[in-house]
Amino acid sequence: MLSIKNIVKEYAKHRALDDVSMEIEQGTIFGLLGPNGAGKTSLIRIINQITAPDSGEIFFNGEKLAPKHISKIGYLPEERGLYKKMEIGEQMLYLAQLKGLSRAEATKRIKFWFEKMEIQSWWKKKVEDLSKGMQQKVQFIATVLHQPDLIILDEPFSGFDPVNAAVIKDEILELNKNGATIIFSTHRMESVEELCQHIALIHKSHKILDGSLKSIKNAYRNNTFKVGLAHDLSDVTLQTAYLLASQENDEQTVHTLKLKEGFAVNNLLQELIPISSISSLEEVIPSVNEIFIKTVKD
Amino acid sequence: MNKVLLIIQREYLSRVKKKSFLLLTFLVPSLFIGMYVAIFFIYKHNDDNAKRFHVIDESGIFQNQFKDQKNLSFDYPQHSYGEAKKTARKHKDVFILHISPDFEKTGNVEIIGEKKPGIALLSDVENQMEDILRNKKLLAAGIDTAVLNNTKSKVNINAKQLTDEGEKDASVGATYAVGFLGAFLIYLALFIYGAQVMRGVIEEKTSRIVEVIVSSVKPFQLMLGKILGIGAVGLTQFLLWILLSTGLSAIGTNMLSSGDKDAVKTELKDTKNDLKAETSVQKGDAAKQFFKAAETINFTFIISTFIFYFIGGYLLYSALFAAVGSAVDSETETQQFMLPITLPLIFTFILGMNVVVNNPDSSLSFWLSVIPFTSPIAMMIRIPFGVPDWQLALSAILLIAGFVFTTWVASRIYRVGILMHGKKITYKELAKWFSYKE
């Protein structure tokens, strides 16, 4: 869908993107992560052709990115807003027409979306009369109105209450199911876990991590397990694992154990069975948040 | 291009639909006309009440010497000053002119009445008394006033201009007025509509809609659309003003000219009062001359050059205003960048009103009227006086080149500026933005 190849972007003395490449597959929800100032917005602006890279290329469905692709991309910027004094309906029509829709087609689709979101009565309202959450909803609709193949959402959930955030999340999933590829830039890692199939991490102008969510999580597994036992292991020295932590509950003690080199989880179980009854066993898989913080710190 | 049209449409309609636009469009011409009418009526109304003077002349110099004028008559009652005062109380428009017996030594004269006499009335009486005294003194010196009147000469210069169509009245007053008006309107318009462009840019930047829009159109298209849209608003406003004021003043002129006929009639009746009548005829002549002269000015030419210089000057300056708007986060921050924009405008306006008007063909006037930053104002002043074709062409070409240049410079600053937030911007920063690649 989108091939980003060796993008370099420099501002005066600051290099915002240094040789960044990534592949975004058709139909995925792609998480673009990174701390503030890492270069995410620079990259997104280049994909949107708001700015041009100093070197490197981007291909959209195999074609070199060109102005004609603008109508196939929907962009919800992090810093977003609307004309305060303009009526919602007129404003949506304007934005949709700028994306290349005819006035008639745009009207039809706006009506469809307004019904779907149950906001038909907003047509004649002015933006300044709406709450922030309502404005965000309108803005989201404006982003997807022209049925773009690629939707770029920068912090789409900021400003939403939990109920509306859930509504928007469902809409994102539905758009994705209907074939749209979604680039999702955020700091909210729990939403990344819920939505993304693929993530890339940008830090200090470099891409430092890229892959499917599953494979990245697998890569960050470090043979650590949480084992619930009837007995406390603090006095026991295990042959197969190190005890990292233990936490006493009502009926069991949960031990965090890291396997020693050359042992598998079954070896650990074999060693534990004679010592105590086992009530639970669970592998510790790092959350995206942990991976994020770990990689950025390293 | 289609997208630029959409932007122009939005910028235009969102402003023209505003109540403030309608208000300004109708208010400005009606205010002018209203003022005109008000002055006319006040002037006319003042003349209405006839005033009568009882002259109590205890010095004997002025007895039967005053001449009756329009709305002003004199009589010489035989009763004393005290008695006259009593009768004056009863009549509103009666004044007592009391000249004391020792007038020749002290010059003391009193006017007493129920109302305060107006300044015009006082000066009329004063003039008459001075004339009477002068005549008396001249006679006493043995000079005949008839001879003296013959020595008064009247000079009236009629400036004529040699043109292809023969001699034309070089109506200096009217030319001055037309040039001044054109220059003043352009000066005003550049500020008003330039500031609107700037405010529009700041609005888009602070409301953060700009990033959504530049993901659909190029920043340059957005800037151009805004500039052209607001320019169209300006032109619409001017056209409406011209239409409205010509309409209203046509009605006004009708009213005035019917009033004039009355005036002529009374003048004919009062031929005796030649002194006053003569001056008013002279005034009428000057006005007629002015209008006759105004007719010699080629208004189609002036209006079309006005529109050209308005559009050219507006494009040149509004691009700079847009660049300033893009560089700041709020209107209060614009000050530091406004000086280079406002300075040439104010500078030209002041020079134009003082130098160009008095010396439209001097080399300073020439340079001011060809340099693009100053030409919209300076040339408007010069045009009614007549400008050689080659100078006009040079000025027009340079103005077009000028706005292409400023638009190019401004757009390079604009494209970076609109996406910058929360940073205090310096001139150095602007220069850096300018040199950024795409």
C-alpha cells in the first residue's frame, strides 16, 4: 500500500527524519509510535504532501506519491480545528469538496454520516456552539467522508470521553474491515494493543523498531513466568530459574521466575511439582508500553 | 485551480454574508451623503428668518446709511434707546443697534436683542459699518467713490491644458480633489483589506484548521484563494459604494438644483443689494466652474486605473500581510512585522499629499509613481494631472512584477509559518523559513 524509502528531512540545523523506511501493508492498522519530537509528525506531513522530503521516496500502491493521491488519503492531524463561525454542514461540504467530491455527493455522504452518528440536528450549528468532544466527532467524519484508501489518524482519541472514544474505535475498526488502511499515531499504548496489527517506533529521527505487534512482543519475551504456588519459594534455591519477585495472596503466592540459560518452561515445572501444588502459570509478555519505554531508554 | 476557486468562494461568501459587510456598504455612502445634506439644510435653514434692526444712532454718522439685504432690514425709530429696548423684548427677530454718541472716539457699538445674534449677522453689520465709515472718510478727503470702485480689478486665472483635442480646462481644483480621493481610497483599502487577509490567516492558524486544509491543497493555493477572495470582497464593496453614491447624489443634486433656482429668483428680486448678490453669484460661478472642470476629467479612465492600482497594490501588500499572519500566533504579535509594510504606505501617502500633488511632474513624483511599493498611491494622485503613456506602462509593468515577487517571497514564508506554533519568531527566523526547501 505505502512504501516509505530512505526518507531524510532536515530543518535548518535539525534532522527530523534520518533515513527512515517502512512498509505499510494494504488493510492493516499500522501503529506509528514515538515520543514527542521524534519525527512522527514530520513523516505524516510528508505522506500527506504538506512538506516534501529532502531525499527518499514514497510509493502509494506502487506509484510514486503525487498530488493526485491527495483525494485517496484522509488525515486527522493532532493539532486540529474547524472554522469557528462557519456552520457545521457548510464546513463539511467545503472540506469534502476540497478533497475532490462533488457538492451533491458530499451532501449525500454527510447526511449518511450525520444519521449514523445521530447528529442530524447539527447541520446549521456553528462550531463555536459545540463542545470539544462534539467538534472532534465532526472532525473525524470530515476525515473519512471522501472514503480514503489510507486514513492517517494522529492521536484520534484525544478530547473524547470514554463513551465516544469507544464509538470512534468501532468506526475505525469498521473502516478497516471495509478495506481502508489506517496509520495510527499515538502515545496511548493500550489503544495500540487493541487496534494495531503492525507497529513502528521512531525515536530521535530514526526508526528503531518495526514489525507485527505479535513478532515484536515475541522478540521482547524474556522467558519470564508468573507461577502461582501454595508454598512460598523464598527459602528454596531453584536449579532451572531465578526468582525475581514474589507476592503473597490469600491462597497462593505468585512468583515471578526467569528461566536460566538452557532450560525450558517444562524443566521448571518438573522442578516445582515435587515442592508445591501449582495453581497457575502464565508467561510474562511485555506490554507495548514497556517495550516502548525500554527501547526509548536504551 | 478548481480548489482555488472553492477557497475564493468560501472566503468571499463568508465575508459578504456578514452583517458588518452590509452595514459598511450602506453606511459609508449614506453617512457621506447624510453629512452633505445636513450641512446644506443647516445652511439653508439659517437664512430663513428675516432679521430687523432698529438703529438708534446717537452719533448721527450712520443715520439712513445701512442697506437692506436679503433677510436683513434696518429702520431708524425716533424713540430713545430705553423705549426701543422695551419693544425689542416683544419681538424675537428684532435687534437694537445702539451707536453711542462718542462713537468716533471709542468705537462703541452695542447690539441688543431677545436672542443672541449669529456670527454671520454680526459680521454683516460690521462690514456695512466699515464700508460706510470708509466712504465717509474718502468723501471727506475729496475722493469720489465711483472712481475708486473703478480701480478695483478682478483677476480670474483659467488654467488650460494643450491636448490633442485642443485646449482643455486644466481644472486644478477638481484634479486635486479627484487625485486625492483616489489615493486616499487606495491607501485606506490596502490597510483594511490587507489586515483582513492577515486576520484570516491568523484565524486559520490559531483554530488549527490549516493543517487539515493544507492536506488537501497546497499552502500557496490556500494563500492565493484567500487573497483573491478578500480582494473580490473589496471590489464588490467599492462597486456598491460607487453605485450607491452616484444614485444617492443624483437624488441629492436634484434637490439641490431646485433649491438653487429659488436662490436665483431671490437674487433677481434683490438686485438693489448688489453687494451681497455679487458675491453669491461669484460663488455660484466657482462651483459651476468646478463641476465644468470635473466634467473634463476622464472618469472612465480614472476609475479603470483606480481599479488596476487597487488590485495591483492590494495583491502586492496583502501577500505580505498574509506572510505576517502566518508567522504569528495572535494579532497582538503582529506589531514587530508590521512596520516594513505600513511604513512605505504612510510614507507615500504623506509625500503624496505634500509633494506629488503640488509637483506632479517632479522626478520624486516620477520615482514614487513607478516603484511598485509606492506607485498605487502616488500614481493615483498624478493621473488626473496627466501622465505620459510610457510612465503609466512602466509603472503598471513594475507593479505586476512587484506583486509576483512579493507573492513568491510571502508564500515561502507562509508555507512554513502556518504550521509553526508557540514559537517567538524573529526576522532571522523568517529568513530561514524563506530558504527552506519544499
